[in-house]
Amino acid sequence: MAGVTDPISVAVRFNDRINTGDLIGLATLMTDDHTFVDTQGAVVTGKTACVEAWRGFFAAFPDYRNTFTSFGVRDGKVTIVGRSSCSVPVLDGPAIWTATVRHGRVAQWRVYEDTPDVRQRLGVAPEHPAHQP
């Protein structure tokens, strides 16, 4: 199927599974050695451990969703800018994600706070302030 292994398409499909709480779909899109890294740098390694972590996350935060606004790709690594929405304030707001894609699956999914330092480190353009009249 054309486009199935395109890194951006894979990252978008992975996020669609997050947004719908689809654990089976997430597992299908993970490599066996999948790694998740949160904004604090905590790491979960291995498909089974990551699926269980997502299971707990979905139970705790059923209204969590991600919306993407821009993408960049280099060497199979997708950098995504957007925002998360959730009734829990710490999970609600701007965010940056990276998805390392291998053979049509996500090997690493990482979430970052959207800060100027993170943008610079990841090569994301600075956020432009809203136009002032």
C-alpha cells in the first residue's frame, strides 16, 4: 500500500490511536523494542510495557487528545508541533513530539514541552507571536 510506511503517515496513525484510546492499534504500530519518553524524561521500554503504560494513561485521562499543526522529517524521525487537550491542566497545552519510525512502525514516541530551548534543540522554528494591531 502506497504511503503506509511514510514517517508522517505512521506518526499520524499512531496519534489517531492515542486519541481514540485504541491499545490494539497502538501495539500494531509499535516496534517490539518501542520506547516512550515523557516530558520529564521518564522512559518506558518494550512494546508490552508501553501498552500497559498507555492502558493506565487512558484510564486516568480518558479525555486526552493531541492535535498536530506542523511536521518535519529527517532520517525517519518526525518532529511534530501541536497541542494536547485534557481536563487535567498539566496535560493541556502546547507540545512537541518526536516519532522515530522504522519499517512503518514507531520505535520511539517522545513528548516535549514546547519551549524555546526544545524548539532550538529539535530544529523547530520559533513560535511567532500573534500579530499586534
